[in-house]
Amino acid sequence: MLFEDILGQEHIKNHLTQSVDNGRIPHAQLFVGNEGCGTLPMAIAYAQYILCHTKNDIDKTDCISKFTNVSHPDLHFAFPVTTSDKAKSHPVSSHYLEEWRQLIKEQPYGNLFDWYNLLGVDNKQGQIGVDEAQDIVKSLSLKAYEGGYKVMIIWMAEKMNTACANKLLKLIEEPPSKTVFILITEDEEQIINTIKSRCQVLHFPPLAEQVIKEALIKNYSLDVSVATKIAHQSNGNYNKACDLVYQDSEDLQFEEWFIFWIRSAFKAKGNKTAIHDLISWSDDISKTGRETQKQFLNYCLDFFRQALLLNYKAEDLIYLEPKTESFKLEKFAPFVHGNNILEISDELQDAIYHIERNGNSKIILTDLSIKLTRLLHKKSE
């Protein structure tokens, strides 16, 4: 994967190439960016530049071909995993390298939800555990296969548990000679400070609409008007843009769930039938995997934020376009205002927190639904 294959982020590309050219490669870096902004592709391109840049033409061609298959012996990966038929106990990244290479080839801008779907473990939550840390220590203690640098990319580093983070602290602070750590995260706040303080932090902005539009036209041969609309709806997230091209976005299902939920919550005040609908809805959603539930609740957060922005006439910031013809964002927006948005946001984030910690999903979602009924009927000041 070459830098020229990465969408946008030119200032970051320049910074990274200059650090290699000047021989000033930080031993540990933290790439921070939202889904679909290109942190993982950039990390792989950067690793390729480090490992292949100084070689002669023949060796360089061979080096790049190894990166094409994501099989360079001095490039190492760690990412969230969980038990499955392939690894019934003590799962580590090396058990899933075949699937990992498939994700990079097919969805380099993909998210954790896509990764768990590929593994077929959406009902479980992955982590980067202490077994992974032991593997990392072991692999980096060996000499580089080609005698140069070794690069360790840790994707979704916020999924490192405490035992793993503590075991890697010393290694990240004082790695072996010519060893580079690249940690990637969507949530900087979840990275423990002792790890973060040992890394040079690079923040990735969302991709510009123009960049996404041009990529869609080039990669999918879309009409300019269609590409422009999708680029706007993607909100700087190329992964979401690709999903929208295929009409494969989980957002379509999430929208259906959200609209039914909102309508039932509106009716539920003093209406027994609607209360039963909310309980039934909670039961249906609780039967999906925990990652799906978390992804859906994050979608709800975005939906409420978009409604709030529309209510306060910030039309330029609206990218959400509901597909359900009978549901109009303009009619829903007045019910989301300064007097209830903070409470709605807090309740949704609390629900995500408890689901992530293996709380009973049906109870959590039913409780959230009853609270939403009260909050949606709250009057603006």
C-alpha cells in the first residue's frame, strides 16, 4: 500500500515521509482518527516506506510485493480478537491473519463492526489481551528478518486491557533498536495515560467531501451528482461512503429500528400498547450481537445530534438524509432541543457503557426506552 493510494491527509503523508527521509523516526506513534479517515491504510503505507524506502531497486520491488500481500516478515499486527471455532481459548492475532489480510484487501477503511462481522463473532466483544502482549514481546525480541526495521501496528489500541497495556509499557518506552510502534485508535480518551505519554500523537481529520467524491468517481464510476450526494452523507467517513454505494450500510437497518423506537416512545405516554411495543423492540434488539447494539446506539446519538442542529438552523452541518419517506427530519427536529439533548446523550452513552460491560441488554434497552419517552415529551425552555 503506497502513500499515493491513501485518500487525502497530504499534510500527514508529508510529515511521515520527512521523518523517514531525515532519519528521525519516532519509536512510538499514536494515530488518532474517526472511522473511515484512513488511519490503518496510512499506518501500512508508512510501514512500507520505512521498510522498503532505502533498498535498491530489485530489493525494493520485492519488498513492495510482500506488502501487496500484507506478508512482509518485519511487519507485525495486533488487533482485537475473541474466541471462535478457530481459537477456542487464548485467542491472539496470529490465529486470524488470513481474515485480517482479507479485511485490509477488501475494506482497508473498515471499522471494528466490519472486522467482527468478517470473523462471524458479532455476539462477542474482542479485546487485545495479555496473551497478545506476550506474543508482541516475543516477536519483537527477535532480529529483523531483513536486517532493518521492525514495525508493530496495533489497531484499535483502545481495546488493550489493563494487563496487556501494563505488560507493553516498558517495551513501548524502550523498544529494541530499529523497532517502531504504531498504535491506532478511534477513541484517544480510552488509551491509558502511561501508554499515551510514550507516543507521539498524530490526529487525523475527517476526509474532505471533495476527496471522497473523487475517490467514488474513480473507484466506482459513479455520476458526479450521485458521488456528490454520497460524499455529503458520509460525513468524512470513506467506509460509510462505500457502504452507501452498495446500499449495504447497516445504517439502513438502524434507521428502521430508530424510527419505530421514536414513534413508540412518543405514543407511550399513558398508552399501554405502545409500552408493549417498546418492550418488544428492546427484546428484538437485545437478540443481536453486542457490537451491533453499540453501533446502533452510536447511530442514535448521531441522529439526535443532527436533529438538534436542524432545530437550531445549522443546515450546512446536516448530512443525514433518512430513507423512510414517511419520516421527516424537519418534523422530528423540534422535539430535540437544549432542554433534553444532554440527558438523551447521557442516557445513550450510559447504555453503551453498560452493554460494553456485558450488562443485560434487554433490561438496559427497556430502561433507556422508558427514559426516552419522558425526555421526548420534555418542553423546550
